Amino acid sequence: MATTRIIPLHQNKGKTVAQCLYERTSYAINPEKTENFAYVSSFECSPGLADAEFTYSKRIYAEITGRDPHYKSGKQHDVLAYQVRQSFKPGEVTPEEANKIGYEFASRFLKGRHAFLVATHTDKKHIHNHIIWNSTTLDCTQKFRDFRKSGRAVRTLSDIICLEHGLSVVDKPKRKSTISYNKWLGDEAHKPTNRDFVREAIDEILSEKPTDFSVFLSRFQRAGFTIKCGAHISLSHPNFKKNIRMNSLGKGYTEDEIRAIIEGRLPPHIPKKKQSIPERKGPSLLIDIQAALDAGKGPGYANWAKHFNLTQMARAMLYLKEQGFSDYNALSARTEASSQKVSALRGQIRDAETRMKEISRLKTQLINYSKTKKVYAEYRAKGYAKKFYAAHTDEIEAHKAAKRFYDELGVSKLPSVKELSAEYQQLADKKDGWYCELHEINDEQRELVVCKKIVNEILGEQKSFSPQRKERSKEIR
């Protein structure tokens, strides 16, 4: 059983890039923790010099791209490297195998594009890996992007590799994101987020059955919140650093849903903490036992894998029966439709994100244009005087850049900042909804694809099945 956690390594205030990287890598390869470097491996870097090599790659990145490696989209982007902590169940794995699993994970996750080191620590009861990779690619032209749901991708790949090595995995995680080792061992206490705090307040207020939405808001104010009413309601609190939009609280807590609950158009509110989370009953992919034996696995692993495969076959047939599938064509059609829906949602999200980036650039240039318009008009009225230019160079150049930007777009009439902000907010709300829908469909698609592959392996070219076929089950056993 391996648990994982992905951690971005930032540049600390008051320290150089080299100092920060040295501290992280030195801790990872500490000889007292790795049995005098016995369990340290690396790819395209020397473990003892990884900090210097990572630092040098960032200088090359700046020279090649012309971009400051610590800034991204106008904001400070001080992620120097990324780390995955991979912890194993006590007594289940040797340090050598743990290091091998960590190296295999990094190779498959990074696909040879980033230098990395794997340090296996043996100073705790549970053996664990520190996998650190450079945020800059090997060719020094790009940087690693910590994508949405990367924690789930890390956990899934780690679980697959553990299964391939005959190790156990956490079958029914209590949270959808990766958590620390002690959480898997039963410590469920965790600090609630600000959104959790708001949801609990909503739960309590709705339990009092307010007569209308205005009463609901007034009780919110009495609870210590400040309410900002605009296109969307935002909530602030003395303990919050940022405002929280009600529409970002998730299903059951949006403004429209709360209004509908109060007016009786929706069933009574069920607090999120009391909502039951259905267990995942879908199967996993079958293990290629012969390939594992060819790779050096022993009879014990083969016996375990046979039992595992039979369990997954039974789960697949049970899932198909529950979903009402009666033939292979229906399963294929449903799988294809689900895949197309996922592709369509991802396309909509990409288009929305592209447009949101365009809007951000438009707003920036529009603000620059407006702020410098008066200075540029005065500069033109003075006959483009060199002395005036020298005194207002930044404003004049910013105005010229904004003008070139809009000329290239071919915009005849400049939109207002208010219009752009409204469009941006609409896209953000739609994107949130699409992500929620994508998350639900992804789970269904995964189960359908796995079931289809299992059916193919069980039946071969015979494209029909019945969940009640006992003869086939005996034949498999």
C-alpha cells in the first residue's frame, strides 16, 4: 500500500534559488536517512549536484525563451521543483524495491522530459520515497504544469505500479485527493477550509427554516459575515483573506439552489457532511500474469493475481448487470458516447480558458490605454517633443503597445472593463459547471472502458455476454 502527495517547492523569501534547491535536495539524500546514499537514484542529474544543475537549467531557460523563469502571466511563479512523497505500508516493501518503484513512477509520470532524483528514507517505521524533479524541462524550453487533479493522476499511477509489483493499494480512499500517510492510518481530523466554514453556517441557518432569502442573508450578517450583492453574492469574514462567491460552494449551496429550497421548489437541504458518498463498485483492469512471471514474479504473486483477476471479472459482470446492459453492442455504444461527451466537455473547457486568457489581456491593455491616453494626447499636442518623451517614457510606450494590440485585433470599438469582467465571470461559472460534469462522467467512462476490456478478455471474439452465464464462470475458474 503506497500513499502519495504532490508538493510544489517554492522559492523562500530572502533566499536564492540555489539555496532553496540545496536545502530540499540535501534533505532528500541525507545519508542518515538513505543509509549512506545506498537508496538514492536519479535520471539526467547527479544527486549530489542536482541543486546546481536545476539552477543552471533555469538560467538557460531564461536565455532561450527570454522569459523570467520566476514569473508567469504577470504573476510571480516561484515553483522551482516538484516533489512527490510516496509512503509504503510498514513491512510490505524493502528499501531496494521502494526505490525501484519510485524511479519507475517518475519515469512513467514525467515521460523523460524532466531530470529527477529518488531518495528512499528508511529512518521511519514506514519506508518512503522523496521524488524531486526539476520544474524546467531537459531542453530548457518549457516548465512543468501542475494540472488540475494532478494529485489523482499521481495516486492512480502509483497504485497501478504497486499492483504490478504485487503490493496492496488503498481500495476505498476516504478522500478523492491524496493525503498524508497518517491520514490513511486513521487520523481523519483535518483543518476545515473557509468554504467548509461557510457551508456549515449555511447548514445551521437553513435548519432554522428562514421565511425568505432576505431573512437568510440577515442571519448570515448576524453570524459575522459581510455580504456583497452584485451580479453574484460574495461573502467575507474577518478570518478570510479573500471573498468567497456563493456560486463556488458546490452543489446544494449555490444562490439559486438556496432560494429554491427556501421557497419550497426544492426538497429540504441536506448538509454536505451528512450526505452519503456511494462506494465505488467498478472493477480494475486485469493483470497480465504471464508478463509478470516473465518479468521475474514468483508463484505467490501469480496466485494473488489470479484471485485479483477473478474478483475484477465478478465486479465487471455485477456492474454491467446493475447498469442494465444485455449485449456487447449496447456496452460499446455507451462507452463511445461517454468518451465523446468527455472530449466535448474538455474542448469546451479549453475554449473557455483560452477566451478567459484573451479577456485578461484585453482588460490589461484597455486599462493601460485609458490610464495613458491623457499623457499621450499631451505628448502629441507638444509635437512629440523629446524632452516630454524622456519624462514620460513608460506611459507613452505603454499607450503605444496598447494601441498596437488593438490594431492587430482589428477592434473597431473598444469594450468596457465592466463588459469584459461580466463575460469573464460567465465563462468562469460555466467552466466550474463543466468541471463538475466532467468529474462525474470521467468516473463512468473509466468503469465502462475497464468493463469493456474485461469482457473482451473473457469472451475474445464472441461479442455477446450475459451476467448470469454460470458455464463461462466455471470455465474461467
